[in-house]
Amino acid sequence: MAGVTRPDPPTDLSDKAAWRTWARTVRAGLPDVSGEVTAQARTLLRAVGARCVLAYRALPGEPDVSALRGEFELLAPRARFRPTPRLTLHPWDTATEVSRFGALQPPADAPQVGLDTVDAILLPALAFDRRGVRLGYGGGFYDRLLPGFAGVTVGVIQGALIVPRLPADPHDGPVAWLLSEAGVQAAVSPP
């Protein structure tokens, strides 16, 4: 958008809180790109032969990918906190209650679907870097899910929130693809 000044990203790669504040500030000034992002996602998912896709119910400011419903078997996650924090996967249409994060999620007793049935995961974030490192919201739910997943991982984000480098911990597994309104790009492996 012309005339919009965005804050510079933090320079301290150890301060995830500062990066989260920066990303939220930038995201608040971005237009809704859900239509463009969904079109890019549709093309990529078809190209990789995905049928069953773990998506996400969008929070305010996140690109909404729900228009993919009907073209793919979409699943929705539920955050569980006990005995250890984790995500469980459920049919998309069961996401009818508001989570503590503010997104729709399936109720606790919704039928579960195994991760082994999923072809691709669309991951939301506050930001991604070009290596595919995800800056999430701090719960670590996807960090626990991804090590057990062998399919296609796709970071879904507005292009303005893809940066050269983000803070990363050893448990932060990068996604294979970055998807924004500008297109799809393979994450760049570190040298």
C-alpha cells in the first residue's frame, strides 16, 4: 500500500517477543489477501497431489484458506494442553467452538483423524523467514506435530511477513514451502 510506513524488523535474533510484536504491528496494516493466497494454495496442493490437508481456522489478520473446503478434505486442529500440549486433527466442519486463542476449533469429543492420513499441512504464523522457519504464537503446538509428519509442509503468510532470518530454536522445524499472495517459493536451505 502506497504511503504506509512499516516498522523495521528487530535485529536481535534472540528476542522472539520483539519479533512477535513487530509481526503483529506489520500485520495490522496489511490488506486481506485471502483470495490470492487461497488461489496459490490450490495450485500448489494440486501440483503435489494432496487430497487430505491439515489447514487452520484463521485468526484476525491471517489469510483465510477455508475456501479450499470442498476441493480437498480439510482437517482442523484442536489445541490440547494435558497431559502435554499437542494438536489433534479433526474433520473441518467440526470446528464449531472458539478456542482460547480466538480461532474456531473442534470440540474435545470431535472424531479424531490420524496424522498418517494427511498429505499436506498449511501452517499459519506471525512471520516466516526464507529458510522456512516459523515464528508462531509461542505455544509450540506445531513444533510438536511436525517431527512426526512426512508430507508437504507449507507456510501461509502475507508476503510482507517473509523476512531473511528469524530467531530459531533447535526444535523449530522449517516448512518446505512458503506461500503468500505473491506466489509459492521453496524454502531456502541454510548453507
